[in-house]
Amino acid sequence: RPDTGAVRPGDRDTARRPERPARAGVPDGSAELTQPVAAARRRPEHPEKTVALARVGAGRTASPFADERPRTADDPSKATGPRAATELRTASSAPPPPVRRRPSAARGGSRCRRLGQALGITAAATALPGLGHLILRRRRTGGLILGLFGLGIGMLVVAALTMDRSTLLETVLSTRFLGVAAVVSLLAALGWIAVIVRTYLLARPRRMSTGRRVLGAGVVTALCLTIAVPFGLAAELANSQRNLLNALFKGGGTAAADAFKQPRLNVLLLGTDAGPDRTGTRTDTMMVASVDTRTARTILFSLPRNIQRAQFPPGSPMAEEFPDGFHDPSEPLSGNYLLNAVYAYAHEFPAVAPAGPTPDPGINLLSSTISYMLGLPLDYFLEVNMAGFSSMIDAVGGVTVDVGSTPIPIGGVTADGRHVKPTGYIEPGRQELNGEEALWFARSRRDSTDYDRMGRQRCLIQAVLDQQSPADLLTNFQSVAAVATENVITNIPQDVLPKLVSLAGGGGVHLESVAFDPSLPDPSQRDGHFNTGRPDPEFMRQVVNAAIEGRPLVTTPAPTTTPRATARRAATPTTPLAPTASPPSTA
């Protein structure tokens, strides 16, 4: 266009600016073209975009889904003049404000409009962790939680299907496993509860009344308790069992691999009685459990408490002091020199007891004595206070035994042997006994011999082993643990216990029993029966070896002056020894 020199309204601002000097290298006369070219560049080529930016600058939403309104006379795109041009330039240079989006669009989830719907989603998350997040369209988080939950369940299922009974028993009796199980139970409970609470916070309506807030919090708390209670009990059970194992079974000792290299494990079982009617502590129950480490075949050798003239290992202090057995010629009828008094004698004179294997001189002396008489090395011992035995029976819910055809008196004999009126009776037949009744069933001396008591004790042990499954013990574990900690002493190491329990529990415990009482045939004696007044250690060893090997006992008949008896005994030089698989009929 020809330059008339007049300033147009749109170029007013440009005209006010001073002329810029010509740049180097620009030919003369080009500066005259700078002003109109700049003005032309400032003119908007796309009015629609400028209008959209102007609307953003005015605070209006620039959504592509906004309603389109028809242009009117007030439309800024149709305005002219220097003011309109200035506004357009300002709007085009200002940055657009951030766009506010809906929460559902930004986070991929949505809230419930009703409290009941939110609680339903929370309950689904309680039953299956991660399901609530999936319902709320939080697929990534929900998938991760659900995957972790499935992984944990899968590991438990695989362990249950692949582990046999022995391995399972060894695992649950490991203190390391129990410690880890307690921690994992607590962490699993906390994680599950966190998922429940988070699901509710995401699903609940934004605006609720105070009453609805309280109701929602109460329901969520109840859902959390359904998870916290069982996991808390599992953690407490694992921790209690771990503490019990640490208290009863000390660490160290013979390793399990070394202990089970032997063909048999021999455990001395003692029942001590230190009641208020007794002087000192005496071992009224003495048994040796000999376990085959390959087949778990177990033989229970019972020794009566009234064995006299107990023999001691040659060269020991007791053998030098009592060369003719544990006996005092000045007190031939004294009960202070029976087998059950060896324990108390060692406590009275500790110097005569061996130095090991325990710190208890009574256990050491009695263990060495029984080991010498039976010819069996004793690996471990287990001592139970008979007063605590009553509490243990109560803790497991009682025991059922066949009392027999004769009622068993409760009490009836004083400490000095006088007979008094019993305080009650255990009725004949099959009876379910509580702790006190079971204790009197095992120890009652009224109208019973020591050998009757031994039979009832074996009967009671067999009944407890048959009736108390691992599930029963776990159900009452807290009570059993509290009683056992106070009334059980043993030197069985922790490393040996799992293998020993799994060996005994692999196919159920069935005991064979041999009792060294007058019912045991002994052809070497004149009356043909075992003599508890002067026991022969050599004969006792023959009985033990025959029982372990499962063969008949061959003994030499005792000399006699009766021709008929001599002929009869000579005709039957072999006396079969059949360990009884069940207790005598008195039980």
C-alpha cells in the first residue's frame, strides 16, 4: 500500500515506539519497512484461538466438552481498536491455569454414595484382601495385594501337601520356626487390618452425619477384630510354645544326628512325690522307656519302689559304702533303704553321687544305679512332680481309664502307714477321671500292693498317650505349658526333641511293658518269681536283652531238693518272656 504518512488505529502503539537502528548488513532503506512488517506480524491470524485463550484468562473452563455458544456482538473476536489488540496480546502471552479434574478421573477410583455400599466393599476386602480395591477401580494396588495374599495361601497349601507328619512335628517343635511364626502372624494381621481400613477410607461417602461416621467406624472395628483375634492367638500360641521349649529343654547337649545314630534311645522316667505328708522327695515311679530309633518300637521297663539291696556300679563311692547293696543291717525293715530312697540319699550326701550328667545329685545317683542294674545306658531323663501331674491331667481335660472290678480308695493311708477311712472311692468300670482322681488312681495304697500301683501307672500313661492328640494339646496348650514349666524337669536337648517326638508320633505310640515285680517269672528263684528283696542284676539284664531282641528268655533253673519240682523244671528250661502290650487287669 502507498504510505500516506497517516497512523492507523491498530498501529498506534507501534508508532509510539522509537525507531530501531538498522542492523549491520541491512541495506539502506530497509528500516522503512520495519514498522509496517512488525505491525503486520502482531495481527492475529487465527481469531478463534485468541478468543479461547482470552476465555482461559477470564477464568472460564477451556474444556473441549464445554458448550458452544453463538457469537454475539460482545464477542471479543469481533472487537476492533487498540484496546482490543492489547487485551488479545496480553491473553496470548499469559500461561493457562491448571485444569481441575474430577477425583475419579485423576485417581481411577470412585466413592460410594451410600454408607451401606461402602461397608459392603470393606467386608469384601476383609474376606479377600485386595478385592475392595478392585471394586473401587484401583486395579494396580488391588492386584498387588491379591497377589501377595494368594502367594501366602499357596505356600501354606504346598507345605501342607508336601510335609509328612514327622516333618511337621519337627517343624512346630523348632524354636527358630516358632519365633518366626509369631512375628509373621503379627505382621500378617497388621497388613490385613491396614487393607481393611484403607478400603473403607476410599469407599466411604464424602459427607456423612456424625451418627453414620460412628456406625461406620464401629463396623470397621468389628471387621478388624475378626482378623486380629485369630492371628493374635496364633502368635501367642507360638510364643508360649517357644518359651516352654526354652524353659524345659535346654540348648546344646547331644546333637540329634549323633543321638539317633544309636540303635536305641533310653529315657529314664521319674515320678517324684514331695507332698506335705512325706519326708523329703522320693521317686515312687521309676520307668525306663527304650525306643528303637528306626522302628519307634518302645518298651517300658518298670521298677517297683520297694526294691531292696539295689546294686551300684563297681568302684563307685556307693558300691564301697554298700558292697552288699543299698541296705543297713541295723535297720533291715527300714524304708530308708529302698530303691525310691536313693534319690533322697544323694541329696542328703551329695559326695556319693556321680558328677554328671546333670547338676542334680539325686538324678545322677539314681540314673547310674538303674543303668547298672538294667545294663542299659540312659541317655536322658524326664522327672514329673506327681502333684503337678494332677494339674496336667486337668489341663488336658481329664483321662478315661478302665478302673477294673474293684473300687479304688481315695486316701485311706497315713504317712506312717496307718489305715484310716478313705475320703472317697473311684468307682469300678470305665471312668473319666479328673486330675485328683487320676493321681489317686496311680498312687493309692489302700487295699493295693506296690505292684498293683505300678500296673495302674502304666495303664494311666498308655491312656494319656492314646487319648491326647496334638490337637488336644494345642487347644489347652496355655494351661499345659504353665503346669509343665513348674512341674517337669528334663535334660533332653532342644535339637533331639523334634526328632524324638516325630519318631514316637509317626504311627501312634504303643507301649510294650516289662515289670520287675513278683509276676515276672524267674526260674532261678526257689518260688519261680522275681525277688524284689534281693534282685539279681544279671537276671534283670537278661530280661532287658530278651525283651529288646523280641526273643524268649532262657534262664537256669534254681537248684531244689524236691525231685518232682526238679523234673518239672527240667522239662521246661526255657521261660518265654512276652512283654505285655496292655496293662494288667487291675487297671
